[in-house]
Amino acid sequence: MQQDSTVGAILSSLGYDSLYPPQEKAIAAGILDGKSVLVTTPTASGKTLVAMMAIAKTLQKGKKAVYLTPLRALASEKAQDLRALEAVDLGTGRKPNVAVSTGDYDSAGKELAFSDVIVLTNEKMDTLFRHGAEWLGDVGLFVSDEVHLIGDRERGPTLEMMLTRIRKLYPSSQLLALSATVSNADEIADWLSCGLVESSWRPTKLVEGVYEYGSVRMSDSTTFRVEQTANAAVDLAIDSLDGGGQALIFAETRKRAASLAAKAAEGVYKRLDKSTKEQAARASAEILDRGDDAEITHTLAQLVAKGVAFHHAGLGPASRQIVEDSFKQGTVKLLTATPTLAAGVNLPARRVVVASILRYDAAYGGNVPISVMEYKQLCGRAGRPKYDKAGEAIIVAESSVSGDELYDHYVLGTPEPLRSQLASDRAVRFHLLSTIASMPGMKRPEIMSVFSSTLFARQYRESTVQFKVESALEYLESEDLVKQKSDRYVATEFGKKTSLLYIDPQTAVAFRDALSKVEKGRRKHALGFIHLLTQSPDFYPTLSLRKKDYDEVGLLLQERQGELLYDVSEYDCSRSFWALAEWVEETGERIMGDRLGVEPGDMHRMVETGQWLAHALYEVAKLSGREDLLAELAGMRTRIRYGIKEELMPLVALEGVGRVRARALYSAGFVDVSAIARAPQAKLASVPKIGPAVAEKLKVQLAARRQAQ
């Protein structure tokens, strides 16, 4: 194939001299000519370069490109990859500007209008549709990564509706959909009106197998034995290390991931050379320095010092980042993780060990076998390009299922067809309101036309789709979120605000109804607001109370009954409610872990979700005419953000002052900003957790404020 000059420039700048077979197929399918294509190939087969080539061609036409990912971590990683285009001469006379936007759902994203390449999460893209971002009309290419997640229960509906809208609103724009191999790729391509590129090629050969009773049977017809010690998954991982590779173990729960890492620690440490031991010690110290005071963080630091780590959603952001970087750099030789890692950042290993084919499913309330699609996703992490000629993925057979059954079902199995997840009442309700709010004046047939363009409509009966939409429409009308005018549907002010806030209509209704019952004149509602936020359908993660928690939560409710918005018993509460209530009272991470069983990563997500919902509650209160509650609600958002009592709110308004420094300043007598402004710099520097550098920054900051006034 004759190479396009732009492609040649990109390859040269990235240090490649040729294309992978799937990349050549994608060019042959017309990605450089503006044709829409679905590319389904294994992990590490070069899909990012396919996107970069299409983006480069789009920029040369003077159009913008949008790159969509399912996760924030992936958005940051992809933006870093795409910045390589800045070194390529595209003939446009300037370097492309790459921007990332993943949060602030109640924002129109006007600042993104000045960027050429815009990396977004699917949810952020959805909010831009709702806000009617004008610059979307300048987008010549939409890249949708990890399209197979359309079958995910949580993320799938938004991805599906987003793709439906792209095809409906911007039919002349190019769509490049990227996915792992799926069995019904032809159906997905047809639904998206895309050409299809399918390939099983990958740069490192993948060999799959099953371990049972000390022996491994592999898909290339080889067998080998592994020295048995305490744990089969650990034995398999260390066996790979002995061959000079890194290993990744997938465990079914967080607790098992941490347990397997601990079991492997001494065996791995014996195999580290002096230089790696020094690097591991530095990484361990960094976790303690940048992380929190939770017990899980101290445990992780001890393991990282031995070249082992665990990775799951319970870790705080700083700890997770250090673990990922250490594994990429080869400092951590063995990483244990829950399956969520497979859909996240790119962390390949020579050998992937699936310690159990079970995983915990909250909707089911227990452990369920992973699907073949999920298993193949885990396998995709096997084989490090540029390091390994082959990757190995091995399932550990458990007593309940024979090795032969596992081999036949998973190793020889075909991934399940992707199925729409839009059928849930919540998803239809959520996206129906958005459709009416962003396209006012639609008649019922026009609304049905939008939903008839979904994968949901392709895979379900027309009567099912119609029933779901009409039921949701009835709910939205009954709760005054939408209304009819001459056979046309429009969103009410309440409905428009709900859509723009990016909350479930049921959350908005619960907020409105609760606020309407709050007596005027009362001043303290903190515990009531927290209960309202954590009980909403949008709050995440929701942790259930344990048996031993009920008495403590009951006592909390009794002591602060005057703050509640309505009658609440401990049986109406979650552990998330208790955790957020403790967080804004400045309870430390270690106590949160020991007493409440809440890990830093969970607390981090609760704080993020709590801030967002506190903002939504503020906006609903404003719309409802409850000005008497606005100051306290604004304060509640600040308290949730920083994890502070009300008295520290003036101090955290200073840049560089969080909950720890604010409390230190307050305890030293600096109870407000004016006290800090009057104090000698040396006295400020003597405050614990402040020191000379922070004291100087505070003084400079306050001096600048005075000049600006």
C-alpha cells in the first residue's frame, strides 16, 4: 500500500517504520477519506494510531476532532498520546491544541471552542449535547473508544444514546468507533452506518490456558508444571517473573487482591536486584508521603517496597497513580487487581493470571461467573509490546468447576454479542428528558423516531420500546418535568434545569419534594442534607450498613434529630450517609477505615459525587424559591469538598489550604483570613503543617488580594 505523506510523518515522529495489519486495513476501509468505520481488534493492536491518522486528516481540513473515552483515567492517557501530533507537520501552519474535559457536568464547555482535539468522557459529551455547545458543529470527526462497553449495565446507556445523537445530529461528520473484538460487530457497524474492520492480529501472540493440580494446559498444545507452594495464582505469577517477565493477577474482590499480594511479597522480593529494590523503596516512601493515613495505604507501601502491589477502587488517587507508574516502569513486578483494571489504564504484563472466574455483582447480591467477553478483556492485558514475543493468560481452576469445562467455555469460547442496556426504566427516563429538553417542541412520533434509532430499538420489539418511552413520558409529565403544548412536548423550567444538572429526574423530584417540606426559619440542616444526597438514585458508591453499624447510626440520628428534613430511622440509612456525615466533621482516614470500613478510594468518589449533588440541590432550591437555604447549601458543598466543620470554611478559601492546614491554623488561633493577614510571617511558619514556604505563599496571596481590592 502506498503510504500517505501525513501517515508517513506521524510514523516517523513516533519512531515507527511500518503499519500493523489492522492499521493498513483501516486505511483501506477509508479512514483517511472521511469514511465512518468500526474497528474491532485486540488490545495493543494499534487502534490509537488509527485514531491519530484520522484526526490528522481532519485537522488538515480545518475541522475539530473529538476523542471519547469511558473513563477519566483513559481520557488523560489518550490526551497524552494525542499530544504527539504536536510534533508532526500537518501543513496547517500551527501545532494542534489538545484539551481534556471530564468533569463539571453543569457547564457548556465554551472554553473548548478554542481547541482542535478535544478528549472527553462519554458523560461529558452527553452534557455538551444538553447544553447545546455550538462548537460541536465544527467537529469533523468523532472517535469513540471502547465501544464494546455499550453492553455495560452502568455506562452502556449513555454511550448508546450519545452515538445515536452523533449519527442523527451530525450525519456528515466522520465516526470512528474502536472496540475489542465482539461477536456481533457486523450488527453494531450496521447500526452505526459504518464500514467494518475486523482483525484478530496482535503484536504479541496470545496463548491462553488453564491451571489445575499443578499443571497448565495451553492453547498452543503445550503443557507445563509449576512448583506448588501456598497459592496457585501466586505460583503462576512468580514462575513468570523467573522468566524475566511481569505478572498481573486478577482477583474477584479487593480483599483477595490484597491477600494475594501479601502472599507473593517475600517470593518477589528475593528476585529483585539491588537497583530495583532501591526504586521500590522510593516508590514506597512516595506513597506514604503523598497518600493518606488509612491503614490500606500503609499496607500498600510495605508491599510496594518488596516489588508487589495491589490495585482496586478502594485506593486513593495518589496511591493508584504511583502503583500504575511503578508497574509501567518495571519497579513493581507483580500486580494484583480487581477486574475493573482491565477496562482502565493500559498496564500490560507477560502473564495474566485469572485467580477466579467469579466476581462480586452488587445487583445480584453475590458472586457470579464473569462473561467470556470480560475474560477476553482480562486476557488483553497479556503480552507487553516491545518486550514480549508472546503473552500468556491462565485461569486457575477452582474446585467447583473442572479445568476442561473452563477451557472449553473461556479459552475456546466466543464473546457474547453486545446487548443494549437502554431498556432500564432509569436510563429511558434520564435520556428522554434530555431529548425533550435539548430539542423542544417535539411531537410524540418525533420522540419515538429518536429512540427507534437506538440499538435498543434494533434488538427489542417495537412495542417494548414504545411502552418504555410512554411510561417514562407519563412519569415526566406527572412530576412537572415536561408538559404538552399543542401536541408538542417541552421541558418545564424544572425539567430543563434537571437535564442540565445531569441528574436522574427521580433525584430532582426527591430534592424538590424534600425542600418543600423544610420549615422556614430553621438554620441547621446539615445531617438532613447529607441524608437527602446519599439516598438519591445518583449517589455513588452506596455502601450498606453492617449489623454492628445500626446502633451507632441510630445514636447519631437521635443526637442530631433537629437537623433532619423528615423522619429518618437507622434502617433508612446507608454507610455512605454515615461516612459523609463523619467526613464533614473532620474524621480522619484511618478512623474511616477502621471504624466505618470505608477505604480512601470510596471516600474520594463519595466526596466527588456529594459535591456534584450538593450543587444540584442548591440549584433546585434556587429554582424553588428557597433563598433561605442557599447560604447553608453553598457551605455544605464546601464542607463536603474539604471534609471540614463549618468554622474552617473561611480558611479553605485560601489557595493551598485544605482540611489539615485549615485545622492547624484554627487551632493556633488564626480563625479567619484577617488574623492570618495581621500575623508575622515567622509566626505563621511556626504552625504545624504550615512551615516557611506555605507561610510565604499565604502572605503573598493575601497581599495580592489587598492590592486587587
